[in-house]
Amino acid sequence: MRTTTIGDVKVLLPDLEPDDLDNTTNLDGGLTEALVDGAAWRGSHLEDVSIRSSMITGADLSESTWEAGSLYGCEITRTDFSGATLTGITIERCAITGSRLTGTKLTDVRLKDVLFDGCRFDYASFHRVAAAGSVAFTDCTLTNGAWSSCRLPRIALRSCDLAGLELDSCHLGGADLQGSRLHGIKAPLDNLRGVTLGEDQLPDLTRLTVAALNLTVRNE
């Protein structure tokens, strides 16, 4: 295992060696200590499948459905989850890098020690997604997404694009949003209670506050 630190968030991640893993593209029954490169799994239906201690690169899981099961101790790179539906799964001690989750639906997903780096979550929906431990998003695009009833305290959202993201009944207390683009974010102000911002983000927060309180601002 290795530790990555983003701001005040320390994420415990796997440290896998490809030479120790077995080449496969067979997802039936789950994967353990597997090395997967370029697997075509588009539209797969997975139920209670677990993937452990595996490296997955360039796989296509777009339009797939995955109910229950888990991802544990995995490194996932340049993999396409766009349009996928992930329900009731646990993701723990995983690094997900350069992957596409455009329009992905995550419901009742539990995150613990997870790093999303350089991923696309535009138009993705998070419903009842919860952080049970350290979670960090770095250099991710989360534009025009919708998060509802999520419990993501003390996560890091560093240098991400949150433009047009809608928040509803979310708890982000202690989250670190420094360096992220907040232009056009849509959220009741209490969804942002206790977050950390940089001084350069205050104009966007001011615009959000003006809209939320239905203030009239005149320049006379």
C-alpha cells in the first residue's frame, strides 16, 4: 500500500506490480489479482461481482449495470464507465485515473480511500453516495452533474471543474474545494456549510449567495 496526500486528505492506495498479476479479460465470477488491458465489457450486467487487487487499463464498461459487489485495492486507468449504472457497490483503496464517467449514475455507493484523478463526471448523478473514509477528486470535470442526499464530509475536490453542478440535500462539511471552478454551481447554501475555499473563489460564492437569497443588487 502507498499513501497519497491531497491537501489535508490522506488516501491509502494499492501499490500493484503488473508482473504479479494474471492477464485476463474474463469478468465472470469477478477478478482477483488480474491484469486487464482493453477489455470490451460494454453493456455488461454485473450482480454481486467483486474485483480485488487488480489493474484495469483501457476497458470499456460503458452502458453497463453493476449491482452490489465491490472494487477493492484496484488501479483503474483510462476506462470508460460512461452511461453506466452503479448501485450499492463499495469502492475501497482504489485509484481511478483518466477515466470517463460521463452520464454515469451512482446510487448507494460507498467510498473509502479512493482517489479520482483526471476523470470526467460531466452529467453524472450521485444519489446517496457516502464517504466512509478519505476520498479525493483531483483535476476532474464534474460539470452539469447532480448530487442528491450525498454524505461526503471532509473530501478533497481540488482543481476540479464544478460548473453547473447541482447539489441537493448534501453534506460536504469540511470538504476542501480550493482551486476548483464553482461558476454556475447550483446549491442551497447549507449544502456548502463548512467547506474550505480559496480567496479567488469568493466571487462565485457571492453570485451563488445572491441567487439563493434572491437579492437585488443595483449599481447606482
